Amino acid sequence: MSDRVAPAATEDTQDWQPSDVQRDRDEWRRRRTLRSAVIAVGSTLLLLGAVGGGVVSSPGWDRVQETYFSWDKAVSSFPAVLEGLWLNIRVMAICWVLILLLSLTVAIVRTLRGPVAFPLRLLGTAYVDVFRGLPLLLVIFLLGFGGPALRLQGLPTSPLFWGCSALVLSYSAYVAEVFRAGIESVHPSQRLAGRSLGLSYGQTLRHVVLPQAWRRVIPPLMNDLVSLQKDSGLIAVLGVTDAIRKAQIETSLDFNYTPYVVAGVLFCCLTIPMARLTDRYARKKGYHGAGGVL
């Protein structure tokens, strides 16, 4: 019976044509989409034109253009600023790995159960509270100038090392809370199921809880990485020759501030694609917030 019905059904499917109502509906949707796109482009151009016209027609525009948007100065300073940006990229990559390791350790410590682990939980809570309460720039100053003065055995005295240490300590406090939210969002039944299968506490955490928590916290972790890309430039206050410091050196030659604009554009070239990738990933996974369900 099915052998005789299937060809007829296939032929009916191939001969199907949308009705007039359906075609009218599709045409209306197409016109509405086109109209919305034209309005969006028009309003954007109108806004940009109004803002640009206001800036260009301002009395000091010629001076600002010469001081901040000099093409010749941008071309001459670009290689030096780009060389400094490479240091920022390396700092960001190394610090991010250390941040993930330290923050995950703190998050696990803060989720330990039982009175025996109370000192560890207290230490982890104190660490998070202190470094979330201190401004990052202040931590960089304290470690960058105070760390070398301690002359600790086996630790370098370079400002780059202490600047990176400040980034790792500050960001780990924030990322630890992201990991903790992800760990605590996993339903307790998952832990109980793991233990009922004979897994130890550590095995349950490694094979059951952390894989689920990791998938849930990827979007906020990517946002923190975008912030770290920008804040890696703060180590310039210690004299580290990164992109911002290189721009400052180039600016000091003739007091033309175009190198700062060049550095800003290069940083945007790093952060904006990462931010858009984060948004796309969040929309794809249906992410609704820290600790939410993907």
C-alpha cells in the first residue's frame, strides 16, 4: 500500500505552488524588509551627517584636524605603535591563560562544602572582595612600584612582570565569580548522580559539573577577554613600551596627538571583532545572562 501512495505524494509535492494569498504575503514581507532597510540607512546617514557637519563646522576644527588627524604623522608613527601593540597582544594572551587557571581555582575553593573548608572559602572570599574593590589602575601602581622594592628572592623586578601580575590578580577576582555562577547553576541532582555512580567529589566536579558550567560561562568569559584586551594598555603607566607608550613617545617628538588616535584604532581592530563574535555566539546559543541556561 505504501509503495503505491509514496509516488503520488511525491508528485503532489513537486507540483505544489504557493497560493495567491501566500504570494501576496511574501511580497508584503519583502517590501516591508526593504522599506525598513532604507529607513535605517537613511536615518543613520542623517545622524552621521549632522554630527559630522557640527564637528567640521566648529571654529577649532582646523586645529583639531592638524593635531589629531594628521595623515603624515599617522603613517610615520604607525610602525612604532604597531610594534607596541604586539606586546599588548602577548600580554593579553599570557595573562588570560593565568587568569583562567587562578580564577577557576578560586571559584572551586569558594564552592567547597563542609566546615573543614571554611578557611579556604574565607580566603577565597577575601581575595575576591579585595581585588574587586580596588581600581585596576591602583593595583598596577601598588604592584608596579611596590613589588620591585620588596626585592623578593626569585621574582623579577621588571615593570612588565608586575604589571601583568596586577592584571591577573584583578581580573581573576571577576572571572572567579563568573566561574562560580556557572558551577552553582548546575543542578544539585547532577552532583548526586555522579556520586551515585561511584565518582569521587573531584571526579564529579571534573567530569560532570565543570563541563556543563564551562559551556554556560563562555559568553561572559569572552566579554572579559575583550575588556582585558583594552586594559592591557594600562601597563604603560609603569613605563612598559606597549602601544600606548609608543604613541606617547611619538607624540612627544612634535606634540602631535595623532599617534594616540592610531593606537585607539588598532585597539578597536582587536576588540570590536571579538565583541561581535561574542554577541553572535550568545545569540546562537540563546544565552540569557551569567549562570543562565544555554
